[in-house]
Amino acid sequence: MGLLDSLKKEYCFYPIIGTDKHSVLADLVKKFSSALGYSEKEELEMLSAVENREALGSTGLEQGVAIPHAKMASLEKPLVAVGVLKDSVDYGSVDGKPTKVLFLVLGSDEYPNEHVQVLAEIAKLVKNSYFLMRIMNTTSQKDLVDLFFD
């Protein structure tokens, strides 16, 4: 189980809108839950799970990337969404720099190895400065989808 097994074209979002960490997460979760066909209740459960995980410590890494993640009992395999903000926001990243790219990872308690594997693949991917620069310079949803699926 890898990143491209968990990410679909429909889970790539540009632009993510918000002025702070909470509003950016809420927008990404809203778009992701809509793409998944979730109810409003399931959307709120997802947002709560992600925000509860964030309360333990920021998932803002460095170089403008955050990997918010959470586990949801209803899932059997990891699901991943990628969102790019038009304007960076303060996300509480370890390097103190604003965040522009979010990889939202949802996993399951029953399959923790797959969840960790996906997180590791994303961490490796964003260390590729050329690829990361291309994600950061995305100006449309189509551009974002093409980066991962062409």
C-alpha cells in the first residue's frame, strides 16, 4: 500500500482557502469529504479527528509542507488528499515558515503499517526539491492532478 494507492485524482485540490491553520484544515476536509461522498456528520468526525491529532503537536514540517493525519475507525485502508493553498498560512511548522502544501492522510487502527508507509512516502517525496517546487507553483487543479498522474 503506497501513496498512489491512496491518492486519486479526485483527492487533489487547488486552491485550499483559509487564513489560518483551522480554516485551511476545515476547507481541505470539506473538499475531501465531499469527494469521498461523506455525510456532514462524517465530515465533522474527520475534522475532529484531524484537529485532535494536531492538538498533540503540529504536523507542519518544513519547506512549506504539512502532513495532517488521523485515524478513522470506518476506514480499511489509508486515503490521501493533497491540497495547495493559493496563499501560505502560519501552520506552526517546525521551521517557523508558512505552509502552502498539505497532504491529508486518513488511516485505520486495524492497518497501522500502511498508514505509516504512506506517511513515509510523502515525507520522502517532499524532500525532492524539484517536485516540491512544482507542487508549490501549481496554479490550477489540473496542474496538481497532472503532477501526480501524468
